[in-house]
Amino acid sequence: MEDPGAQRTDFSRSTRNYREPSPQGGQPGGGEMLVKITRIDCHVLLDPGMDVRATSSAQDDLVVEIHTDEGLVGIGESDLNPWIARACIEAPGTHAMGLGLREMLIGQDPLQVEAHWERLYVGSAMNGRRGAVIHALGALDIALHDLRGKALGRPCHALLGASRPDPVVPYASLQPDVSDFDAYLVSVVEWAREAKRVGFRAAKLEITPAGPYAHKGLRAPYERMREPIAAVRDAVGSEFTIMVDVQYAFPDAETCLKTIRGWDEYGVYFLETPLPSDDLAGYARVSREQPIPIAAGEWLATRFEFLELMERGRVRVVQPDVGRVGGLTEARRVCGLAAQRGLTIVPHAWKTGISIAAAAHLATVTPNCAFIEFLPAELCESALRRDLVRRGPRMVDGVISLPDAPGLGIELDRDALVRFEETAARAAR
């Protein structure tokens, strides 16, 4: 397999003469299509029930819409503070490698998606390279993939690569909206039973009664973190897959190893983000000294950070968030690097149906993707997450059914978009 990190684009050629690219991203072939980007809209959205104490970034959103002179619109989103994301996109540039993302796209052919990724990355290098600018770039990249699919009348996955033979399997992320550990224990068991009832074959337990990311100030001793795992396993049976996300709860590898000793008895599929993201030596130690596969990567930007996580952190489950990592273009590269190392992909997707759709299309062309994160409306606490997308991927018989519609195959609820945008505008005043 070609090293995805070696991919580069020659920008000296015109981007106005589009010919459909091959699924492998090689030389284009086919007919000519003339189209250009005329406008980029950035929608800052906020859930009316937003609570700053909640460990959930599903309470706000940055949705981008890329418009063309042909009347087509591509939709994308990313997982970061939406006011910061909007500034990253709309800010004007001041020099050749400090350009604004929007100004680099206006007037361009939107269908040269992979070429635009390189152009945006290089043109914003002194502002970005990692962090918020790459996360914002990811929203634009998702929208460009959606737009290309709509222009060609094909779903995104058909333009990303060959579909794998087995279906995409979702798991439910379960984070009850409570601030007392005993109430949490009861609630997470009920949610797990409900997830199994509606057809899920797997669920992830968000267990964070400690650390900087404790949900709504939920506090309990480390030793109690075992209780919900045992209770849920007893409730759902041995055939149901359980993952555990402790959301950076442990300050160091020693504390983590002491706390999770024996958790493998419950058949935990992976343990997500036990340590701070930058503690790569700690991740390597935890991966080495106990049997549960360690998963991480939800916050990372670009394949370069993921290479560090894989090589130095020694994680066994790689979790790119499609928006944060830099969009579908960069997520595909991360998946390729993980495949070369025999590692499993499980994308992070904690926003709306836009991100879920992007992750589902990615998984469809990624043989080493075991699950995707997915939450149906009946398990959503966030109105923003529940109401924004009217049409998108569905779970049927425990697997994801992708729509045949072009692009991402989603449709926004325009009334909901306006409602959440107005909420954000009031909050900013």
C-alpha cells in the first residue's frame, strides 16, 4: 500500500477542468465539468439546554455549507468551539502561508477535493498545521466530499474506494445525564438494556466520575468505576460487546493500571482515552502491561499526530474524528496508516448526523474498521444532535444502512438549523 503521507498535489495545473478521480486518488479520467465555489456559509449552533458542566461537545456545532454557481450545496461540520471554527474559516489572510480558509476556496472548482486539502493545509500553515484550523478545515473537506458526490450523482463512499463486503456495525455511546454516581449506575444499565432492545450489538459506557472531564461534576472513588461495567455486563449478557470510555480520568499510567486491574473479566472490547492525550509514554505502558486494547485519537489533527500515537503510544484501536482529523481526505490516510500496522479503526463521532454519515461512508471503504459511533434519536439527550439532520444513516438489524442518495446522503432540518442558530446568537450577546 502506498504511504498516504507521501501524497502531494501539483497546483500549477488548472482546477477549472474537472475529470472524475479514480477511487484510489490517482490520475483523473472521464469527462470535463465546469463549476466553481461562490459562497461559504458558517452556521454557529447551540443547544438550548447547553450546560457547561456537561462532558459533551454535542451541545454546540459549526455547520458549513459550500455553495456553487451550479446551485449545488455541500454540507460539513466539525467538533470544536463553533465561534473559534468560524473565525478560522472566515478570517482574512495576511501573507502567502497565513491565508484564510474561505478565501482560498472562493472561485475554485470544488470537485478537486484532495488537491484542496493540500492547498488549505499549506496556505494556512503558520496559523494551523494542528488544532483548531485543521478541525475547521475538516468541516470544509467533508462539505467538499458531499458536494462532489452530489455533482456526480454518487454517494461519497463510491468515490473514496472499493466497498468492503461486510456491513458497518454501530455501537451506542451511553452517557446518562445525571450528577450522582448511584443514579448514574441505575441509568446506564437502563440505557444499555434499551440499546440492546432497539437492535444494537455493542455499546460504550462513558464512565467519568473522576479527572478533568467529569460529567456535570460527577465524583466517585476510582474503585467504583468497575461497578457500571459489571452491572451492564450482567444486564446485557455475554454476547453483547462492551467498550469503556473513561475520558482522560487517570493522571498517570500507575493510577490507571491499578484501577483497571480485573476489568478484562467483563470482556471489555477497548478502554478509551485513559490518560492525557500527550502522555504517549503512559499510553505505551498501559498498552503493554495489561490485556485490554487501548483506544485513543478523538482529539488529534492530521495523520502526523496519529503516527505519534501509533508508533510511540502503541494504541491498538485508532479513533479519528472525521472533522477534527482534517476531514474525509485525511481520515482515509489515517486509516491506511493503521492498516499498515495491523491496527483497528473505530471512528469517533460525537456530533450530529453529519459526522455520523461521514464516519459511515469512511467505514464502508475501510476493511479494518470494526465499529462506528452512532446514537439514534431515542437515545439522544441533546436536541441539537437529535433534531438537526432529518435524513441520514439508519440502523437496520444491528448494522448501518447507508442511503443511496448522492454525497453524504443527509438532509438538514432548516427550521431546526434556524432555531439553534438563534440560540447561539442570543448566547453571544
